[in-house]
Amino acid sequence: MSHPERPTVRELPPSRVLLVDDEDALRRLFARLLRSWGYEVTEAANGTQGLAALEASTFDAICSDISMPDLDGIELLRAVRKRDLDVPVVLLTGAPSIESAGEAIRLGALDYLVKPVDNERLKQSMARAVRLGRLGRAKRAAISESPPAGHGAGDRAGLEVTFEATMRSLWMAYQPILTRDGALFGYEALMRSREPALPHPGAVLDAAEKLDRLEALGRRIRALSAMQVAGRVEVRTLFVNLHPRDLRDDELLSDDSPLRAIADRVVLEITERATIDKMESLAPRIAELRSAGYRIAIDDLGAGYAGLTAFAVLEPDIVKLDMTLIRGLDGSRTKQRIVGSITDACRDLGTLVVAEGVETRGEWTAVLDAGCDLVQGYLFAKPAEPFPAFSWPAPT
Ligand code: G
Ligand code: MN
């Protein structure tokens, strides 16, 4: 039979507090208080004893007097920080001074209380100290048990290591883009990572942005895809995604650039999501890229930005409709109207329209009805290692 009073939450062991004060009577009083609040207390009569206790075991928090002979509270705090211990320290003083308060803050004391200390104030202060101390311990335990990836994005050094591993593990997936008749038009190159800590392209881009490595990432992506496509003459057209930052990289135009060497087969995809600001200043750059032989596509058209700025400035050779417009196109009159008017406008301008993210036969039929020139999506082929085959199912 189970015990009805058994607690459902696992009980934590009592938090451990190191109490340092050279006045015996006062120390005993504080110790009694701390124990009455449920802490396990170790007493030290001065800073040197306190330091010895810290070397012998771990504590969740320290409560220390400041003025003590030999090693005082500030010196103790300094010694603690020098040992890389981030245990929270609450300082008590009978003789407050601006100097000691300033030094306490600089060394990261959690609190600075003036004697006679209000019990309730001390109780709150110690509760906070112990909570933080426990958190610090849990974090250190988690870090020491997990590989560098576990350090999380907050740890720059860890992120750098992970990012370098990602750069080495980078590979390009390709997804076919097909004509209305099911002929191969080209492939879109899509960045993929084998690094478990940064598995998604979005996470790789975020890390590159945080580390200011977007340029290196973009160059690697372009070099890899250019290398894989250069010798494959059957790949007539290669679609490459550019981060808005890549537009500024002169490498795209350099004679040594592997992509530039095949520029007349390359369509640069510029996402509508990010280029909306400073669009005008892009115009000269786009012109340069065009004269180098590249074609330009607007990616993710209709992803939420209603304006036509991107269209007017880029004068794209190709537009790629955002997947959200394609999803359920067969069932939505509104989406059909939007897609239909885009394809009408593009026909007049001589711009080809790609329907991206076609997943079902129904969507496919609707895409053809709406007048899209090119199709891409899981229905035909998922992105895969170079160069995936595709299927051409009979439309419904
Ligand atoms: O932003 P951009 O349009 O470049 O993103 C293309 C992404 O869409 C790729 O990561 C690719 O894997 C994914 N994708 C390609 N085809 C489909 C599809 O049919 N359905 C869905 N949900 N995603 C797709
Ligand atoms: Mn794209």
C-alpha cells in the first residue's frame, strides 16, 4: 500500500551556506537563524578559515562579515573570485564605507547588508543567494556532462567551435525545378549541415551572423555548388540563395570566383523577406551582377511584404512564389486570385514564375491553372545529394 503523505516532488538536500564572522556571539546568532530557515551551515571564524572550508567542500552561498582580522570579507570575496568560483556572496558590515561597498560591487557581491541586520532582509537575501548558487551548480554540471554543443548559443567560444565543425561538414542538396511539361529546367542549391549541434540551415545562418562569419559561409556555399555544377553540362541552370549580406561581397564579381566562371548558368535568389529595406541602394549592385552574367530571382515572393519595391528595383528575371501561397492553392479562391494576378503581371514583364513547395497533385494542378511557368516541390523531388532524380506524376 502506498503512503498517502509521500511527497510527489523529490526533496532537495538542504542548501549549504558558509557563514564567516569573527565575533563568536554574532556568528552563533546568524548560524541559528540560518539553520531555522533550513540551511546546512558551516561556520568559520575568519576569512582564512572560510577559504579553507571552501577548498574542502562546495557551498550554495556565502554569508560573510567584512571587517575581520587577517583576511577580511572583501579579501575573501576577491580570493573566491580568483578561484573562479561564482558562488553568491552576501556581505555584512558594521562599518559601512563607500570604498568597501564599491569593491563589493566590483567583485560581484550579491548583497551588502549593514548591521544590525534586519532578519527578514537577511532571510530574503540568503534565499536569493542560495537559489542562484544552486542554478550555477546545475549549469556547471550540465556543461561538464555535455559536448561543446551543450554550451548553447550564449557561449561564444563554444559556438565558434561548433560553427567551424559545421563549415567542415557543410554539403549542398539540390532540388529540381521543372517546366510545365515536366522537363528539367535547373536545380536549386540548398545548404545542409551534418553537424548535430546546428542541423538546420536557419541555425547555421544565425550562428554565422552572431559570429560575423556570413561572408565565409556564403563563399563556401557558392564554391561548393559551383564545383559540383561546373562539369555537369546537363545542369543548365543553377539557383543559388544569397543572404542579403552576400550582395556586398565583391567575391561574387571577382575573376577567381568559381561561381562567376559559370555565371551565365546561375540565377541568384534574393529573398523578399530581408531586402525590403535599403532596396534602392541595391540597384547599382544588381546591375553589376547582371553584367557579370548572373540572372536575378526574387525568392519567397508574397511572404508577407505587400510592397512592390523589390520587384521594381530588382527587375527580376524570375520570381519564386512563397510556399504559403502554394499551400492549399487548390482550395483557396483568394490565393488563386493572388497567384493569378502575379503570373499575369509577370507574363507582361517577361518574368518567369516558379511555384515553390508543391506537395500535392491538387496544388500542382492549381499552379498550372494559375499560369506558373516552373514548379518545384516535394511532389516531384525532395532536396538531395547531387543530382536527384524526379518524378512527374499525372496531374489530377
Ligand atoms: O527560402 P527558400 O525558398 O530558398 O527555401 C527553400 C526550402 O524549402 C528548402 O529548405 C527546401 O528543403 C524546402 N522545400 C522544398 N520543397 C518543399 C516542399 O514541397 N514543401 C516544403 N514544406 N518545403 C519544401
Ligand atoms: Mn530559395
